[in-house]
Amino acid sequence: MSEGTIDPAPWPTSDNPSASYIPADKDTEFLQRDELRPIRIGLELLKPELIQKEEQIESTIVVFGSARLHEPVVAKLALKQAEAEAARMPTDPACRRNVAIAKRQCELAQYYDVAREFSRLVSSTCQVDGHCDYVIVTGGGPGIMEAANRGAADVSAKSIGLNITLPHEQYPNPYITPRLSFQFRYFAIRKMHFLIRAKALVAFPGGFGTLDELFETLTLLQTGKTDKVIVILVGRDFWERLINWQLLVEYGLIAQTDLDLFHYAETAQEAWDLIARHNGVPTT
């Protein structure tokens, strides 16, 4: 090089690529830019859709319920631990509160078994001869979600888990069909995938997440945005204590006929019979 000239920048290599030289579809940093959000949303909608088509998923049943409800044996152990702690510190109000909560959790633990039995019943009835109808889909987490995925696994059937990235770490439960275990970044797209193939939504006792999905589905039914989903609330006593439906009617906030948008069931068989009758599926 003659004096005063500037050496050219080194040509990009696989070991030292310039960001501009990386193909756009392989540039993960570029894909995270705010301007690329519409692309990410489209991909997040498309990927699970293509995989479910490849797995021949024809229809689904969405199962919601608390991630904090455990199977009875675990709930009873938690109660014993809470009682032991309260015995050591009998004047501690937090300990007494924990015992009260643990007792109520034991009461609700029956629904873990109901959710598992429901999933086992539906999956063994509808996933035969290669057909994938009424496949159970959950939020992919523990508690009632685990129970529902577990019931399908009990009979070697497929089930789906739609996890979501959260500030705290979240892992899919081990009973989801691996090929059908998805992770979402956007709640909106996850919500769409819950209902795209859904023939029913079965809601067990749960918290904010369960209520969010329940009321969104009821709103879609109320406004005529969908008419193919039947909503089942498992555990009438819980739901009627939690939500004063009649109060909404009395204040004119919903119509009396809106109460026909959901049904109650107590057992796995009752829930499945309601769904089967609604969709014209033989139960025998």
C-alpha cells in the first residue's frame, strides 16, 4: 500500500461476519428488532399451525384450570406440612392462613383426577384408527394442565401444550406429546391457537389465567364471533360461589339468555356427554 492509503476492512468470513452480511432469515439479532414484530407474529401463528397439520390434528378440546392445584396425594402432604408448621408456631397468623389454604386446596384436588379422567376418556374415544379428533390442548404447565395432558398419555394418545414465555421460568409438563409442545412469545397468538380447532372449552377451578380464557371465549360466543365451541364449567359450587352470574343479569349487564352460553358438569363423563351431544358424536 502506498503512503496515505487506508487498508480495506477485512472481508466478512464465517468466523468474523459483518451483521449486514448475515442473511436476514439467519440474523437472530435483526429478527428481534421492534420493526420485525409483524414478521415474528406471523411466524408464531404459522409454525404451530403447520406442525398441527402435519400431525393431522383435526379438532381439539381446550382444558383450563389452575396451575396450583395438585393431585390429592400431593395436596394432602402439603396440608400435613402446613399443619406441622402451624403447630410449631401456633400464634403466627401466616401459618394459620396457610393451613386454611391447604385445606381448601385438598378440597379442590379432586379436580386433578377429574381432569385426568376426562382427558383419558376423550382421547381413548376419539383418537382411534389414526384419527386425531378432540385432541386435548392445555396451557402446557402444571396442575390441572398437567392432569389433562397426563390423561391422554395414560392411553398413549396425543395432546398439545401451549406454553408462554414469562418473567419467571416455565417448563412444559412431561406428559405433552413432544412434537406438539409449543412455546409462544405473544399471548394473542397463543389465544388464537387455543380456539382455531376447538370444539369445546372445559374450565376447571382456576385463577386469573383460567378466567381470562373463559371470559374471552364467552365474549366470542356472545358476540357471534364463533358458534362452534361449547363451554363446560366443572364444579358448579365453585363457579357459582366465584361468579354471581345472576347479578350481571339483574343489573342488565348481560341477558338472561347469555347464561345458556355455558353448562355445568361434575364428572368427566358428564362433561364428555355434553360435548358429544353438542357436536353429534356417538358416546357408545
